[in-house]
Amino acid sequence: MTLTTPAAPAAPAAAELLDADFYGFQHQLTATEQAAVGRVRDFMEREVRPVADDYWDRAECPVHLFKPFAELGSVGAAWAETAQFENSAVFRGWVGMELARVDSSFCTFIGVSSGLAMSSIGLGGSAEQRAQWLPPMARGDLIGAFGLTEPLSGSDTARGLRTTATRHGDTWVLNGAKRWIGNATFADVVVIWAKDTADDQVKGFLVRKGTPGFSATKIERKQSLRIVQNADITLDGVEIAEADRLQGVDGFKDLANVLRVTRDGVAWQSLGTMIGAYEAAVRYTAEREQFGNPIASYQLVQDKLATALGNITASLGVCVRVAQMQDDGTQRDEHAALAKAFVTTRMRETVALAREVCGGNGITLDTGVARYFADAEAVYTFEGTRDMNQLIVGRSITGHAAFV
């Protein structure tokens, strides 16, 4: 009798390399991660790309796609309570890139809940809070929002936060206002950051949908990230139980940890935005004819496309490395800040080049570039402006803080 060894299970099929991944950075992912990337890419092409322009044009959000996307297993991949397989920060960043490559608005919609809100709970919550909130958020049963920016406080949040929290026994009372808060009009839970009137330290609070005194009004007439439902929030005597205060947050340093972890995610989103614009421009230049030839055959067009690809390739290198530093515990604030500042700047140049090679047709949604061009402006600004991130890096270089 001959004994045979059972065949090993087939390795999961990896996603094909993107043409824009010129140096093959995707090979930094494990086979399991690449297979998961393939599922995300398929979902975005099948479910989001066909409707993205229409939702963007109408300034409406396809909220119904959140749970189907969450079922792919990429939401909450950073946390032990919700990770479906061992994964890296490079993988999690790559997923954000794949979302933004098809629609940067959809990336923001997902990222506000799975990135900012879940990271606030994952880093600042107690074990009980993590167990209570992270699994349903990862399943897509609950959607989160993140309330930090205020009408009069953006870059100076560390010192200028005006929303207050006052403790009365086991209850906190929140008063103030927030602005530009994505998902806030429909979120099940909003993480609100406020200053404790007793010790002047920043605290985090989980405000549940329907809490009396909380109101969120959609900001209208936006011309960037139009799918994202940004809101003005008013907090008028909002009562929050001590059990819904993030137990691991004792000051701004804890909030800064959340921002550092998510800031390099914006770099990945910027990367996806420029790849989407670049891909649309390459398609257009192959189809558009002038002087009897496709414009892709002309030197000046090729120069612009090559410059765009160089920006993408350099940005991929930055994003991969800063994510690896997050995994090995060496990433500091200035590392995430440099990634965000550098990649968003390259993004702004790249989407402009993509629009430029499309000529006048580049300003229409039909050409496929205009949405990326417009969305880049918001991505360039949020999670800290370029100027503020440059100053974080500058402080590291010189030892001098130049913020004030």
C-alpha cells in the first residue's frame, strides 16, 4: 500500500499588479493580503465605479454599500478583536489606496468609520469598550464618525479646542460645536473630543445617535469629496455617561497617537487618488486623436504621463516604508507628517497633469479625471495642512517649534 501526503491547499489567488505600480510594490504584501486586495479591487470596480460619478454629482452617499464592503473583512483589520487574518500596516494602507483609486469620497466615507473612529476606540478605549464597539463596527452594523475640527479651531486644535466637557458625578455634559465632521448626519456613534473644564485636558467621548442636545446639519455646496456627508455639529448640554468616555485618553498626547496612525492613511488615500487620475488620463490619451494620431503618441503628453508615474512611484515608496515603520514600532509623528505632506503635494501635481493632458474634456465627469482633480483639494487639506505637517518635520530637523 502506498501512502500519499495530502496536497497542500492552493495559495489564494493574488491580485494582478496595477500598471501604475511600476516597481511592483504589491509584492511587499503576503499572498493572503494580496488575495484580500483582489477582493477589495473587484468590489470597487463592480459596485462603486459604476455609480461613483452619479452619487458625486448628486452629493449623496451610497451608505448601503458600507455593510457589503465590511463583509470583505478589511474593516477593523488593525485590531485583535476584529482582524480576520494576520496583516500588516502596508496591507491596511493598500486597501485605502484601492478605495481611493476608484473613488476618494468612498475612501473617506469608509475611512472615517474604520480609521478615525475605530482607531479612537482601539487606541483610547478600555478592553470593555473595544469589545463592545469594535466588532459591530467591523461587521458594518454600526457606522462611526470623528468629531475634532471646530468652526474656529483646525490647525491649533492642541491649544484651541473650545468644546468643553464638565463632569457631574458619573455624567459628563458636553457643550460646543464641531465642523467638517464626515458621516455625522447618519453615524451610529460619533467620537467627540472636548476639553475637561476641571483639568483643561482633552478627553474623548462616544456620543450615540439620538442623544438629546446633539444635532448634525449637512454642509451644502461642497465642490470636493461630494459623496462625503460632512456636517456642522452642535452640542448643547449633551449628557454622556462616564462609561462612554474613552478610558485610555488622558490628554492631547493620546489624541495625537490616533492622528499619527491615521495620518499616513491619508498619504495612501492621496496615492490612490493620483493613480485613479493617472489611469483615466492614460485611457483618454490612447483614445483621443489629434492631427491624425492618438495624443498618447506625442512627446509632451508622454512627458506629463511619465512625470505622473514618477510621482506615483516615489509616493508608493514613501507609503510602504512609513507603514512598515508603523508595524515595527519606529514610526514617529514626523514620519507620518512627512508622508502626508509629500504625497499630497505629489498628488496635487499629478491630478493637474492628468487633467491637463485631457484638455477641455478633462473638466467633465465623463472623461474620468475631474472627480479626482476636485477631490484632491480636500484630501490635500485634511489630517493637517501641508504647512502644519511640514512644521512638524521642521521641528524634528531643527529642534525648534515654529507653530506660533
